[in-house]
Amino acid sequence: GRVRVKFNWDRYNPSNQDSSCWIRVAQAWAGTGFGNLAIPRVGQEVIVDFLNGDPDQPIIMGRTYHQENRTPGSLPGTKTQMTIRSKTYKGSGFNELKFDDATGKEQVYIHAQKNMNT
């Protein structure tokens, strides 16, 4: 997947579909017809690098949380958890997969906003 971004340093140009070229998004696992796909959503802050330092080859390496874009949980309450939570497109719902590794309370939690097929 590819997306366009609005670079923070580009303060004087309008934020629109021509703000940047299409930029590839690095994934944790990518192969022909398999892997995972997590595309940044509008408004998310991304980390952009350039392959071999070439400004004509940008690639999104990840995303980051900040003051307005907070984590799904807060410390110290979530220190033993690993969570994958999506957000319903144009809605307030979510899907979630959570692993809790607290000693003696280990748990895998799955939440589906509407339908859960297993």
C-alpha cells in the first residue's frame, strides 16, 4: 500500500492530494500474496525515511503517538499488555486483539465491533 503525506516542514503549501508523491509503507511482514497490511489513516503522524538517503525514494517506516493521538491504553496499567486495536472507519467502534502477560493472569482477548468469525 501507498499513501500521500503532508510534511511538517512544508508549512506554506496547501494540504491536499498533491502534497507529496505516493509513498510506500513498510510492513512487518510482506510477501507475494501474504503478509500483513496496516495503512496509515488520515491524521496519523508517520515516520518517513529515504532509501539510501535518496529524497526521490521516500518510505514510511512507522507511526508514532503524540499529544492528540494517544495510545489505546495508559501506563502503568497496560505495562504487561500488547494490543492491536483498529478503529471503525467514520465511527466510534473498534476491533481489538490483546495479549496480557501478567504473571498468573495471562490472557488473550478478542473484541469484534459487529461480527466475529472464528
